[in-house]
Amino acid sequence: PLQMQTLSAIAFDFNGTLSDDEPLLCAIYRDLFAEQGRPLTEAEYYATLAGSSEEAIIGGWLGVDGDELAALVAERIRRYQELTVDGRTIAGGTRKAVMYASGRVPVASVSGAFRAEIEPVLRAAGIADAFTTLVTADDVTKGKPHPESYELLVTRLGIGAGEVVVFEDTEAGVAAALDAGCRCIAIRGTVGHERLARAEELVDAIDVPLLERLLA
């Protein structure tokens, strides 16, 4: 297991990590892409798209850009907001773990999703106040696996990258965290564990005992 020398902050990816919503996202993309005449299978989503930016997922799959891409991204966000308004995608154990951590160190979420998607879910789950900062798709020009989002986080927090432990669920996220110099724990479930091999540790869930161990 990961041994923490100096742990000054904890960061959580959002989709599939804090929020158990990758199946929901997959269903939204599948509906959207079928409507656009380019059907997507569940296997294709998890094999090639999960964890990437909206531009990479929608633009890459449908071959659109500019206003057409922007309109499709907006529609994808609208459908997501409708389905997550009650906060149910954030499990009780995860909520408790976030609150536990936030009483001890700064807690952040670093996500390829947009602030307009993330904030309502955090509020509905009752944990919005636990977060020191959110780094979202609105804040960066290069999505994961590029390390820009985690580099921005480290700059905002004013600490060394090696003092940040990141939770991620895809190899794009793991790569972004590690390439920025952060530590990384991967959550099993979204992709096969062999694709998360770069992470320092693999866990099945985010819960209070895990955070107690990290912050002991």
C-alpha cells in the first residue's frame, strides 16, 4: 500500500471516481451518437473514450468541430444534468470519505467535465463545501491525459506536486496525475486493472478507512 511521507492535499477525478456515473455517461453518448448516425457500443466507449475530454470524445467519434461540436457538448451536458440532479451518483461512503479528508487537508476535484455538471452534483450530495478548488474543463486547454489540469491544481494550492494524492479511474487520468508529478491511486471498475498499472496502488472504493490510512 501507498505510504505517505508528506501528504498535503487530496484530489479526486469526478466522473467514475467521485461520481459513479460512467455507465450513465456511456448511455448518454450512445444515445447521442446513435441519433447522429454513428452508433457506439459500450465496449468501444470503455476501450477508447472513457476518461477523455468532450472534444476528444464527441469531436473524435463524430468528426465534428466548431459550432456543431459546441452544440453537441451542450446537449450532452444538459442530459447529464437532468439525470444527476439528485446527487445519487455519489455514494454514501465516498461522501463520508470526502468530508473526513476535508477536515484534515485541502480537497479538490480535477475533472474533464464542466463546472456546470460537477457543482450541482456536489451540492445535491451535500459535499460542495468540502472542496477547496475545482479544476474543470472550463479551466484548461488540454484535457487528460495531458497533465495541464493537475499542474494547474498544484499551482493553485501552492504546494509540491509530490504532496498531492490523486484518485483516478482511467489510464488517461492516471497518466495526467503522474506526468504532473502527483501521486496516484486508481479505482478499479471503469477499465480493466491492467490499464491502471502505472498507479501506485489500486483500490475497489473510496471510503473512510482508506483516507484514515493515507492521512494517519
